Amino acid sequence: MIELIAICAPDVAPQTVQEIIRVESSGNPLAINVNRLPGQERAPRPPIPETPEQAARIALQYIEAGHTVDMGLMQINSANLEWLGIEQDSLQALFTPCANIQAGATILSESYERAVQEFGQGESALQAALSAYNTGNFSSGFSNGYVARYYGQNPAATATLAGQPGTPASANEAMRSPTGISWTPPEGYYPSSTPTSEEGNDMENREDQDQSPSREELDAIDTTEVKANFMDAVPGISIEFEPDEADEMGAFEEDALSLEDAMEASTDPREAE
């Protein structure tokens, strides 16, 4: 996972992104969360998709019904689609790992830049950025317990900062860069027509199902061994590795993919037959 993150979002510390993936989706690239409408007692429970195409169709149905929907590995909220330059007919891209990681990294970078302006570089800015990633503001992520999910009971003792150089100067620059999110799928990319909301009208009547996937790779992270390391770049969570281990994971390789190449690599191999 770390190597994939480093390729798809080279301007953000991969450990940070991996922690967000752990908290948001437990590593499930097809994860969907539908937020309740004002006045609703409970949020709808969508069916569990088996393919990116199914996931896009389900998400679009709820978006068209007025819900906001969190999508994919980093649970990209549909309220950010216009800002990210993602059209609703391209939702399937958010259920492929690389495009989702790029979108989430762009949101995190923008949140951190704003937090630094208010709190200065450091741990406070990181925590505020995580709050904004979840709630859209710098405070609600503390009151709802979201930020504590990264740090445990004592943020000051276990929180860390790390970073990588080359942070985009702004979200707009990020979207203009080769790793930006504005993406038009090539002709024939999708195996069928644009997802519509015609299917799944009985979703809310279906039996609730457990959406929790396996956490194999992400469970290997021992957050108690996280160490403090403050740097002047996008925040991250620094995990100790020996140089040989880091080299094996590709930490010293520079091999960023374009978004188009990443999307092609994410395509179901059966489509190439």
C-alpha cells in the first residue's frame, strides 16, 4: 500500500495517507457511506458493491436523491466533486485505488495549507487538517472523536509529523499538475454505459450487510511506535523502518505514474481479453 500511495500521491507523506485509509475505509476500495438527509433519523445502508461500476451506480443513485456520499479508499465526499473537477459520469474512477488516493491527497493538502495559515506549521495544523478532512472545518473533528482515532487517548504523546517536499502551492495547482484529479476517461474505458440511478431502487429495503473488509496490510501498522518528526511540508505519520526495509518498499524510487496510466492499471484485467 505504501508503495502505491507514493506513486499515486508523491507530494504527500504516504504514512499519512495510509492512516487515513485505515480510519476511513479499512482498505476497502469499494467502500460507500451514505450520509443521512436533514430530518432523517438514520442514514441509509447501501448494498455492498462487487465492482467499481456497481459502486459508481449505487453512489450516483444516492447523490441524485440528495444525499452526500463518501466513496472509496479515502472516502471522498461527493460535495468535493466539483472542486476536484470530477464529473458524476466519472464516479467509477473514485472506486479505483490510484484516482481515489490522488483525490484524497489533494483534499488533505488543501486542508493542511489552510490550517498552517491559522495555526502555523506543526502538530496543531495536522490535527486541524484531519478535522477539516472529515468535517470541513478545523474544530468538529475533535468534538466528534475523529481526530482521536489517529492518535488514541493522548495525541501529544503519540502524534507525529513528517512530510515530503514538493507540496503544491495550492489546490488549483495540484489539479493542474500531472497528479491532479481532473480526468476524462478514454473512450471505451468503462465496460458499459454511464452509471445511472435506475438500478437498486429497493436498496433501503435490503438486509443490512457488514461492510468491513479485511485489514491485512493496514493492520501491520503499529501506531504505538510512531515517533515525532517535524518537517516543513505536508504532514505525515512517520513509522520507523530500517534503510534496507525502506529500500525494499521502494522508498528511494521516483516513478510517479500519470493519472491516465494509473487508471489503466486499475482496469479489470478481464477487459483486456
